[in-house]
Amino acid sequence: MEGSTSPVIAPEPSGYRVGDLVIDVGRQRVTRAEVEIPLSQLSFDLLLVLARAAPNLQSFDQLMERVWPGLVVTPETVSQRIKLVRDALGDDSHAPRYIAGVRGRGYRMVASVSSLSAATIPGSSATTQTGPPAESARGAALPTLTGHGVSRPWLIAAMATALLVVAVWGLAQYIHTRRAWTPATTAAASVVVVQPPKSIAVLPLLDISPSGGNEYLGDGLAQELSGRLSRIPGLRVAARTSAFAFKGRREDVRTIAQTLGVRHVLEGSVRREGDHLRVTAQLIDASSGYQVWSQNYDRSWQDLLAIEDDLARSIIGTLQVVLSSDLAGRIAQAPTEHLAAFDFYLAGLAKLRQPTTAAQLGEAEGLFREALAVDPRFALAYAGLCECDSIGYERSQDSALAARAEAACHQALALDASLREAKLGLAHLYAVTGRNDQASAIFHAAVREDPSDVDAYIGLAGAYEELQRSAEAEGTYRRAIDVDPGYWAAHTAFGNFLFHHGRATLAAQQYQRVTQLVPVSAPAFNNLGAALEMSGDFEGAARAFDKSLELEPTRSGYSNSGTVYYFLGRFTDAARMFRKAAELASEDHRVWGNLADALYQVTATRPQAEHEYQRAIGLAERRLGVNPKDAVTWIQLAFYNARVGEPSRARRCMARALELGSDDVFVHYYAALIALEGGDTAAALVALRRAIALGYPAQLVRAAPDFAGLRDNEGFQHLLAAHGP
């Protein structure tokens, strides 16, 4: 992530006290009462990551990125590693002293954690050189591409990193914008959604200003209008992100309404010339296709807030929605009396609607502060600051940002206790900082107050997951979909939940629905490909990954596609995809190893495979020159050497890998491949059994062409039979 304006991160402490444990970062060891507890490098790295983040939850995705940088592993692999750490520490998963699990979400440290200086580490001294943090011993984070059949683990990428598209808690960030991605969409003909009579989608207003530059205004007016209407009981308003997915598309109104599950659609335009503003709006009944109301507002720019109020009143009247006097007053209440403040606020929201780089977060924060400089009592602007700092905290884990975010949310609520954006923003912040009881209480109150608030349901479901209340989480995700069946984010969140609970087939159904709702979103198809692959549908996965690439070519997409072709035995297609991935990551030995694997499977291209293995060897050796403790690179180097006929070198490299990573899933997987290269079937089966025990998916072993020669082996058959069909 770009970080030019990110907060400065404090230097790494020399160590951490975790309950009665001491983690010595420089020596990379863990002691209790000055007695060292033996831990492998991976186990040490995992413990250190949890200590650094304490008391916050580390999701499976975060742990996979930080402990296995550049490799793609499954949540099961993480859980197996956690078990090894617990065993070493004498921790009990049912009554944890150190590490607590949150079912389906990740892990966090429950022991008290404090930083230690070199002088306060038992057995150390202030003059001891601490060395680099443990993570640097594994090298910098690399692209989500990894080498070889095992590391077709980035295939498992889609299981993990691709699911980041809309992470469960990330959904709660949509308090202002549901900003993660807002792709254009075309409805699938097969999608049928019930359309309640009093239901509406507010589309972005098209900017037709002669000089342009007012897109933020059309978007912001639509968003604020949608927010006002969503407060009305009995009126279902399509999720703003779902409605914004149609921005810039020339779709038939009936198609839009059918996709979003609404009867009415509001569309229009804004045109600004100097101080003059013209807003055109029309309300269409999609069941008949007829316009039921339209209005042109030719006003001064200074009347913008009055125009928004008039629009809301006209729509409410046309739809014959009956309001209580109290609610009518709240609906009519302008968020600020200062037009300049409102303008800054809308511009800040526009920044958050884009993919939020560090620079854009800084710009958004600046705009919200400009709004507050004009109107210090503008509650929505404080809610905007809360979201900016909350996102910043998630990226940097800087506790100062979490404190700032909380203060901003509380300030917003002090000014307007009913402000939905501030309530959900605070709940989201509580969730990402591990205060899930408080988060769930706010989300629960939100759905009690507004049973149609789909984002609150998604947030509540996420809170239930964190609290290990899986049955309630699933029921709440289903309720979110019932409330707004056309909201892609609800389907994605539920798909993520199902996927992380090992229900890939059902997850694929949810992701399939997302591709219908947002058919030009590459991440949607990437998610679908992941679930289909893990369900054993390689053909379907190939089609999904290919579609993802058609929409947005990326190196991880090429790698995912190449891997599934590899499993299908389509080695020429696999090689083609891996070449494209290599073009985008030419210094990464693993992509060349992937390419060599595919070429090796075809007799005619085997000489080319040796050339690519040699290239991979050179790059792997270069990487080990930087990080000689990288067990996975050592084992990959061993495999490359075995493939080019250097068994002695292969054995030396494998011995080093096993020394460094004796309980690393990928080390044992590659050890099985190397044993097969040497004709030692018994050793291969021993290594495979260990790899599967450590979390490598048995279904991928079953499908991998690398093990085709073992499929008639009784021991191989028994091994796979013990891990499902």
C-alpha cells in the first residue's frame, strides 16, 4: 500500500512480555522463567505477530500475509500452526492463557502484553545488538504468487486474499460509502428479486456541467438523499453501493429495478455554471416503466441544501409514505446550515468512494477538517474523520489512530445522537480493536431501530463470528440477504463466512450471485473461482478465473488461472498463464518455477523446463543471499535442483529446509515431490502425510498431476481416503 502519508511507526521494541513469557526479538527466542521454550521459526514469527497486535484480533488473512509473506496458505494451515504454538507453550484452546481463537475469523492474544527494552529482557543486556525483527528474517512481503504444485498455494489465494474484496468487518466501513468497490453492473436474466411496492433506488445524478468537475456533487446528493430516505419505516431503499454500481451504464430502468429488488428508481442530473445550479430528477415506476414524478430545480448554488430537502419531500409524497411528526422533522433537518461545509463534506466522501490509498485518506481527512473549520458542529464531518482514522488504524495498527477515531465518533454522537454513520462507525472501530461485545450491542440496537439496515445486519453477523456464535452469525447473514437480496456485499460476506467454515460449495452459490449482481467485477469472479476450485470443480474455476482476467489482468489472476489449468492437465494453457504472470513478476523465482512445472509435464517442452528451472535456481539463490533462514525457499531450491538432475545439491538444500522449517507444510510437500524424483515412494508418502496433517488440502493433493504416479498406490489411496472423498 502506498504510504507516503501513513503514520510513522515506532521502532520495534527489543522484546515483549506476554503473561509469564518473554519474547526476545533480537535473539528470536521465547523464555519462561529464563528457560527457553523451543519454537520453530514459523511458530516464533506467528507468536510475535500476535504479540505486536495485542489485544487486537488478527484475521486469518492478516496472519497469512504477515507470517507467510508471498505464500498463500489456508485458514486450516494457520490453525495447525496455532496448535503447534499452543502445544509448545502448554496453552489450552478451551481455556486459553495466551492465544484465543475466534471461530472463522482469526486469533488474538489474551495474555497481557507489554514492550521490553534490551535492558529489561532477562538474560540480555542493553548492549546486545537486537538485530532485525523476526519478520524480516523471512523477507519482505511478496506478491501473492508462489511456485509449484504445492504452492499452487496461491490458488488457495483465492481462498484467502481474494476474499479480502469485502472482508466481513470491512463491510461495516460502508457507513458512509460502502466504498470497497462499486463496479458497474448488468443484471443476469435469471435473477428474480421481489419488488416491494414502497421501495426505491437512488441512482447517482449525472454531471452535465459544461466544464465538468461536479461529479462529486451528483454522487453526494444521491448518497445523502438515499440516507435520508433510508430512515423512513416502511420504505425500502436499495443499498447505496448497489445503486451506484449502475453509474455510467446505459441500463434499462426495469433491469436496474429488478436487480436491486425495488419498484421505483430515481435518476437525474446536475448542471452547475458559476453560481447557477440546475438539478433534474425523475421518479420511475419500474413495474410499468412510466414516469410518476419529475421536477427541475433552477436555483442559486446557495440553495443546494433546500433542493435536497425538496427532493426528499417530493419523493415521500409521491410514494405516499406517512411520517410521524418527529420523523418528518428529522428527515427535513439539514445536516448543516453552511453550504461550504456541505460541499467539503461531499468532496471528502468522493475520496472515500475511490480505492483508498494513504494519499486519498489524507485528502479525505483534510476535506472533512475543512468542513469542520466552516461548521464546528457538523456531525457528519466528524463521522467522516472517524472512518478515515479507523481505516488508517486497520492498515498501520497505530493505536493513536484508533483513539482519534473513537474520539471523532463520540464527538459526532454528542452533536447528533441519532446519527447512523457515527453509530456504525463506532461499532466497526470496536470490532477491529477486539471489543466485540460493545460492537455487537451497537449493531443490535441499529437493527432494532431500523430492521431494514442491511449494513447493520452484516456488522452484527461479523460480531457474532468474533464471539464464536456461529449459528447466530449465519442466521444474521441470511437475514441481511432477506432484507436486501440485491446487495452484493451481503452475499459476499455470507460467502466469506461459508468459505472459512469449510462450506465451499455453498460459498460458491453466494459468489455466483455476486457475479450476477456485479458482472464486471474481477474480484467477484476471482472469489467464485476460489470456491469452485476448492469444491473440486476445476472446469468451473477455470472459467471464473478467465473471466476475472478478462475484466482485470493481474499477476495473481494469471497465476490462479495457470494453476487451475495445471490441475486440469491443460499444461500448455497453464504455461501460457504462468508466462504472463512472470512478465509481471520477473524477479520472483516462484513464478519461473511454476512455468517450469507446466513445461516439464509435456515431453516436447521438457528441455525448456530445464532452462526455466535454472532461472528459478539463480533467483532463489539470490533471495537466500538476502534471507538465508527462509525454509520454503530452501526447499523450493532443492526441488528445482532435483528436477535438473542435481540430487546431491537437492539433498543439501532439503536438509537445510528441514532444519529451519521442520513443521512447515510446504517444506514437507516439496519433500514429497523430491522423494518422488528420487524414486523413494515410501519417503514421499511420509512427507505427504505430514504436509496434510499440517494443513495442506487433501483435495489438491488428490488432483495434482505431480502425484499421478501414486494414484494406484495403496498407501496413497489410504492417505487420501482418511481425508474425505
